[in-house]
Amino acid sequence: MQAEWQPRHSPWLIAVGVMLATFMEVLDTSIANIALPHIAGSLSATPEETTWVLTSYLVSNAIVLPMTGWLANYFGRKRLFIACIFMFTLASALCGLAWDLPSLIVARILQGIGGGAMVPIAQSIMLESFPRQKRGAAMAIFAQGVVVAPILGPTVGGWITDNYSWRWIFYINLPVGLFAMFMAEWLVEDPPYIKRNKSATIDFLGFGLLAVWLATLQVVLDKGQEADWFNAEWVRWFTVSSITALIGFVWWEFKTDHPLVNLRVFKYRNFTLGLTLMTTLGAILYGTTAQLPLMMQTLMGYPALQSGYAMSPRGIAAFVTTFFVGRILGKIRTRWMLCFGFVMLTVSSFMLSRINLDVARINIIWPSIVNGIAISFIFVPLTTTTMSQLSQQELGNASGLYNLMRNLGGSIGIAFVTTMLARGAQAHQALMVEHLTPTNPAYLQRFQAARKALSLHTDPVTATHQAYAAVYSLLDQQAHLWAFMDNFFIFGVMSILAAPLIFLFKRVNPAAKPPPAAGH
């Protein structure tokens, strides 16, 4: 069996170089969220229109992700990686210079195209640069960017927006991008099995089906609740188109001799199980990241920046724990590390499902810390185990699929949170309003106290109307709180239901020889 390829430079130096680009790209998936109101005011757009700033990036990013392996073989991986960093950096400058909403959306599409291949390329470079027995350490470093960056994004974005301008959340990418290009040019090299093949047949049909599937799916997930889901005709058509394109894409990729995406990696049990668990983790991670700041701002009165600060301990806990996890990986069975991680994830979700409007900030910080620890104990061993049965030649293609499912899981989690908050609040309000009757002593006491206090400042008729409004406002607030708590509880249940899949993983010796590469 031929020995595995090793790079000329130190793997640790390569890790630092590629992680600059990874952290920059992943940070941009969440840093713009908190600046949307400022963007809307600056560019004379409605809040609903500015959400396309997020959607356009996610759509273009998702389309490129699974194509990464093919693109690396066609253009050369090092060439593609540097080109992606350049495009992302240039598009960031264009985002900052945007003069209206359409120009910003076009720039974000270019940014998504450039960023789509950066993360899977960085992951495959790190997995290949380290010996198989040290891939856990490589993924611990990789987790710093992929896990911590989305958590820190709202905090960093809030601070920059409040103290400078929303344009600077894009301008800060310029020095980082230029330095990342220099590091990539110096350190990254193409392994001998990645040969630039310009004569390779371009799978136009596969690309078209892939683009239709992911674009329609992403738009439905992002805009579905706003359009009342399947009550809107365009949602039904987009959903049918997405499902049809997915079926056609899978059929064609198995049929053609030169597929755009090699789906044959799904024959490996660990890879298929790992993608399922990563999709679940992505939904919980991104769903919680979207829900916690929203709850603190809308129900608890936290300013945007302060809600970001309350989320920071989660990122710090994940950052610190990841170093520890990287050291013990290989000494403790990944199965037990994953079990511990999912138990902690369940505990943190259930802790958040028991809070109320009178809790102190520490009651949110502690579950967030537990959540950050859980994510580190899941992400690092899960990635290592998922890729454990793959040869070096298959890592680039597999990394694209792996990161795609993490992002799609995140989109599903955010869509779930948005939908369940709106509908859960309505359901709880309908149940609670039944208790607002003249025969309920608690309601009468609250209403009369409010009317008495308000009558000191206005006439009795106005005071009565204001008292009704105050009681309804409290009812609405409590209904939304119950909806938030329900979502956290469901995330906990999802963690429990996903955990048994851990025991289906096939144990692979890290020091064992890699399997032969599958045909592509």
C-alpha cells in the first residue's frame, strides 16, 4: 500500500494559514444579521427586503459547497483556494461600498460564491496535512472557526455597527483576506493525486439540477414563514421544484461517468451517520444562536450589543473546550465523547426551557456555557469519525457535502425557530386568553390595579383602555415566552433522539492504513 502523502511545511503552520480564511468566511454567515436594521435605514429598504442580504449569500454559498471536490480537480486546489479568498475579499469590499440594496445583494452573491468552497477546501487540506492519528487535533483547530465564529458573529457585528458603521463589518475582511492569500500561496500545495484536469467533462446537467434544488430549498426555508408556507402558491411550486431537482440530481450523479458530486461516499456507514448527526447539530446550533438574542432583545429588554455579550461565554467555552477535546481524542473512545456531548446539549436545552422573565443574566449564561462545551465534545470527534473511513482522495468531495449539510441543518433550524415562535405564541395566547374573564380573581386584581395606577394620570375612560392594553401586552409577552421555552425543549428532545445513532458508528483504528480510493 502506498504511503500517505505529507506536505512539505509543518501541518500546524498550514492549519493557522487556512483557518484565517475559514474564520473570516464563517463569521460572515452571522455577522450581518444584527446589522440588518441599520442596513435597511441606510439603503432606504424595508426590513423584509434586507433579509435578502442573508438569503442571497446562503443560496450562492450552498450551491458551491458540494461542487468543491470537482472544482478543485478542474482548476487545481491551491489555485481555487486562493481565487476563492480573492473573490470573497473583493466582494467584501463591494458590500461595504454598496450604494443601494440591489448592489449589496449582488455583492453578497459573489461573496457566497467565493466563500462556498473555502471552508471544505480548508477542512480537506487540514485532514490531509495531518497524519491519520492526529486528525482529531486538526479538527479541534478547525472547530475554532466553524463553531466559534457563528456564535461571536452577532457580538462582533453589534459592536462594529454601534461604534462605527455597518459597512465596516465587511471592510474588516480586507486585511484578513489579503494575509490569508499570502499564507495560502506560501503554505498550500496540491497533493499528487489532485491533478488539474482542464479537459474534464463539465457536468452541466448535474450543476443545473444542483442549483435548482439548493436555491429553491434555501428560499423556501428563509421566506416560508413570511409567506405562510404552503398557503402561498409560490412556496408550493418551489417545494415541488426542489424535490424534483433533488431526485433528478441523485439519479443523474449515479448515472453519469463524470459526476459533479461523488455521491458514492454514502456507501461508508460512518459518513452517512455523521452527516445525519451534523445536520441535527447544525439545526440546534444555528437555531439556538438565532433564538437566544431574539428572546433577550424582545422579551427581556436587552440592547443588541448586550444580548451579544450574554452569548459570548458560549463561544469562549467552545473555544477553550476544543483545545482540551483535541488532546484527549484518541485516548478516549469517540463514542463516549459524543455521548457526553449530546447529554450536555440536552441538559443545556432543557435548562433554557425552564427560564422566565425574572431571571438574571447568569441564568442564561450558564446554559450557554454548557451548550458551548457540548458543541466542542460533539463537533471534533464527530468530524473525525465521519471522515475515518475515507481515503485522502475522497476528503475534498466529502468535506463539501459535510459542510453543506451543516449549513442546510442551520437553515432548517432557523426556519423551525421562526415558524414555531410565530405559531406557538398564537397557540399559547389562544389558550391563555380564556382566563381573562370577569370571573377570574387574578385577572380582576391585575386589571383593577393597572386601571387605578393609570387613572392618576388620565381620565377614567382612557385609563380603562390603557389597562386593557397593559394586561394584553403582558399576556402577549407570556405567550411568546412559552413559545421560546417550547423551542428549547424540542431542541433537547432532538438531541435525545439523535444520540442512539452514535452506537451505529463503525469503530476505525486511527493508525490503520487508509482504504483505497473509490472510483470517481
